[in-house]
Amino acid sequence: MFVRKSYYPLQRLLRNYSNIGKSPVDVVVDNLGIATVTLQNPPVNSLDLQLVSELSNTLISLEKDKSRGLILKSFSDKVFSAGIDLLELYKPQKDRVKQFWTALQDCWINLYGFSAPTVACINGHAPAGGCLLSLSCEYRVMLKEKTIGLNETKLGLVAPPWFISTMMNVIGRRQTELALTSGRMFTTEEASKIGLIDEIAENSEEAMIKCRAFLQLFEKISPSARAATKNMIRKKTIQDLVKNKEADLNLFCDIVMQEKVQQGLGLYLQSLKKAKN
């Protein structure tokens, strides 16, 4: 038995969205209380204001409903999420950038601090923000022949401290430093070797089976005890952002608005356009 739920925050009332009228986040909750959250923002699940806001609100709603577990996946086996929508950052209005970045901060806080067990079904490539979402979950199952990593430096951007901490908490300081300074994208096999992901799957069906197997590990564990333990482990990382939320916002806006960063984003967007044509 499955129950399909949709959560519609106020941001969906805003205009100028290419897929307005269709939620970029789909939620199915089974009779065990396990929620499968599917990102569906074609073509590559770019993290724009709408997707980030709806994902954040979805997490809040599932938390209130006392979900017993969460699987995060993509509608497509090509790309899990291509990361932040660069159109949110290229020649933007400052108020829009602030709104977007605040929404992303809140989304990460809600996912990283989600009380029930979380697992990322990485059924496609996961650069930048896609990698962040994956690392924010407790467990990661990834398809073969995909790539994952925080590649911000290759775009002339700097990964914020909470991006860095999220990766460092998974693979350690040394591996994080090497990965971030080089903007390295890891293959599935490479990611497995350094502990960036936990399991490899041949296809999406096998990946979902492995995701559910992870969640089943907690069937006989007290949900409240498990949640309290997770909170103690992750609390400091979350508090670091909460305490410095405004400073992080201002720093990000200052960096994005720099002329050299805008030029770099413009050139990259042009290269994407040429490649598409």
C-alpha cells in the first residue's frame, strides 16, 4: 500500500518557473512509513529556488508526520542532481540570490538533521549540490559508471564551510582537502574506495533494494534513541551554520557578485549551450 503526498509551499505561487504547475518533488510513503522522495526537475534536477524550497518543506512535513525513514532519488538514471542552477547565480538580483541561498541553507539543515534514517539512491551523476544532498544522508547507494564530487573550484567558486564539513564528516579531513582543492569528480568505484559512498548497484531496482535493506536495519531500534544519537553526532555541524547563517549568506553573495566570478559563470554557461547545440 502506498500513499502519495504532495507538499506545496508558498514559493510555488511565484511566477517565471519553467515547470510551474508541476511539483519538482514527488513523495510516496509506504505503509511502513518509509518515504521515497523523488527529485523531478528536468532535465538534470538543477537546484533552483523552487526545488530547494519544496524539498525543504517536504522534509519538514515528513518530520511532523514522524516518517520512519527516507530514500532520496532522481526521476532519471542519468543525473541525480547537477547541483545549483547556475541561472540562479548568473547576473542575479541580490534579493533573489539571498532568497535562494537562505532556502538552500534551510534545506540542508532539514535534511542533515532529519531525525529518521536517510539514504541517498544515487541513480545518476551527482556533482556539486547533488553531492551535497547525497552526503547529507546517512547512507549512499550509487549506480555503476556514475560520478560524484564537490567540483566548485573548477567553476571559480568556493565551497562554503558547511559543504566542507559535510564531506569531511564522511571521508575525513585529508581526503576532503585533496578532493575540494582539485574539484575532483570521483567515479563510483573511486568513491567507494574512499568511503564517499557505501554500496554500488547495477541498476536502480537493485539500488532501491539496498536502500530499503539499510532502513530495515533500524526496525528493532528505538526511533527516539536512534534520533537522539544522530542528533548528538550531527548537532555541532548544524549549529555551526545556524550561528553563522547571516555571515555565510553575506559571504556567498559577495563572492557570487564578483565580476570575475560572473565572467566565469557566463563562459561556463556559454560552453554548456554550445555543447547542447
